[in-house]
Amino acid sequence: MRQKRVLIVDDSATIRQIIRARVAQDPRLVVVGEAGDPYEAREKIKLLLPDVLTLDVEMPRMNGIAFLDKIMRLRPMPVIMISTLTHRGSAAAIEAMSLGAVDCVGKPISGDIGAAFADLPDKLFTAASANIRIRESVSRPPPREHFQWNGSYVLIGSSTGGVDALETVLASFPQNCPPTLIAQHMPPTFLESFARRLDTRIAPRLTLASEGAALLPGHVYLAPGGEYHLELDVGQPPRCHLRASEKVSGHRPSVDLLFASAKEIASRAVCVLLTGMGRDGAHGMGIMRKAGARCLAQDEATSVVYGMPKAAIETGAAEKALPLSEIAEEVLSICSQKKRVSAFGGSENATW
């Protein structure tokens, strides 16, 4: 297998050295060059033809966000952003991922150099094969009108490429959308910035999930990550439950745990798996589908990384794959039907 060619773009020689050393530990990757600013990077991209870039957010002469925007409009390629884990850096990281960056990795903090960029090689290897397209100015459809909730709950899992995918899906959700819970793989400071950004861009109210929060129509709850998994407490009424426990299959929040937590109300649930690397969510979705939930996955053509949705399709956990642009309408249609049709035949009353 050919090694994936990496170009490091960062104004800090120290950070470039740390990244180079980390990448050198992975035989699947090779660093073909370094650049100290976007102007130097532009020339080295032409000369070295890298498969993937690491790109610092804050640099002299042109910041990383502006350079990323040019890359995605003129010469789309996989990019992993390198950002501080401050609130300012996290907001920039979310902006970068909305512009098309595949993922973002936090810079090491003081005293953490030994563990710095531990997950970067895997992210670079995955990103090098990501589905990157020329960004087009496409207006998203307005929120759906005349939606009448039938009592169903929506559970969504996403990872790599999820920033843009979630924004696309939620843009069509009406102000009185079904209660929706989301597990997105991302550091907690990034999730805080993502929640603030999304809340200003969609019709429903979006917040980070809190312990015991009642699940209400018109509200979207984003897993806060950090030390907690998000689960659906099936009490009366159903509520958010934050479970402090170890990572599941390397993830916290875990999509598998989120999905499986709603098994008791599966007949009133819609599970959705969006773009992402790995297999998180496929097992939990399988549990839910067997229990009577409706289960959807994003298709390969529109996924940045076709890992999580692919696992759900191949295992039979997802009943069908849909283009990203069709997922919201399918979910809202299911959540407004007067009668639910079981994935395994038969029908169910949809008023509880």
C-alpha cells in the first residue's frame, strides 16, 4: 500500500517537529514537506502533491481559515486543522470543519508534549481517503412547515465530517421538531463551540445536554462529551441522562450507548448514522432495529468518511442509505406519520 503523503503547515518550528516525529511512527504515512505560512504552502502543494495537509489555524500573512477557504474553492483536498483547545481556538476549528476540513486536532498544552497528537496519524490516514468535493454555494432548504409531531424521538450519531452533515440535516428541522439527541465525536471545548454555532443557525433550540433535562419538542440536545456519555432515560417523561464512565470502543460520547439506551421505546424512535470513521453506532442501531426502531444511514456518495454508515448498512442495522439532502425529510416524515410501519412488517399506532 502506498504511503500517504503529508504536508505540515504551521508557523511554529516546534509544532512542526512534534508533528513530524508523530507521523514518522506510522508506516502508512510519510512527511513530504513543511511550510511556515500559507504562501509557502501553496507552492509546496503544487510541487509536492501531498495527499493530506495539517494546517494551523493561526498563522502570519494569512490565517488558516482564509487559506482553507481558498483550498476548498480552488483545489479541494483533505485537511486536518491544528487548533488550540481554548474557546477561541475551538470556535475557529468549528468554522474550519464547516468549510470542509475533515477533522481538527488540539495543540498540546504545557506538560503534555509526550502525548501530543497521539490520534493524529489515524486521522491523517483516514482523511487522505476522504470524499472531498469542491464547495459550492448551495442554499439549504428552509425549515419544514406544517409539522405535527407523533411522539417519536430522534437519535443521531456522527463523527468525521459531522459538522457540515449535522448542520445540513438540522437546517430542515422545524421550530417544533421532534426531540432530538446527538452524539458527535469531538473534544468537549469543540462541542461547546459547535452547540453555540448550531443554535444560531437552525429553527429549533439546540443546547448541550444536561443531566435530567426533559426531552421536549422543538429542542435538540448535543452530547457534551468530556467525561460523559449521553443516554436517553426512558422514564415519564423521557429525559437526558449523562453517564460518567469509560470510553466505549474508544469514544465518549458513544453512539452505540446513545442508541441502545432507547431500546424500551424503540417503536417510537428513529436512529440516524451520519458520516464518520470507525464502527460506532452500528451495534446500537442493530439493537434498536430489532426492537422496532426506524434506522437510517447516510449514503457513501455524500459521506466524507463512509465508515460508521457503511458498518450499519453491511450488518443490516440500517434499513436503507440516503443522500444527506434527503435524510431530514425522511426523518420528519416518519415522526409525523399517524401510523408507524415497523421495519419488520406490521403497523403500530403512532399516538401514545
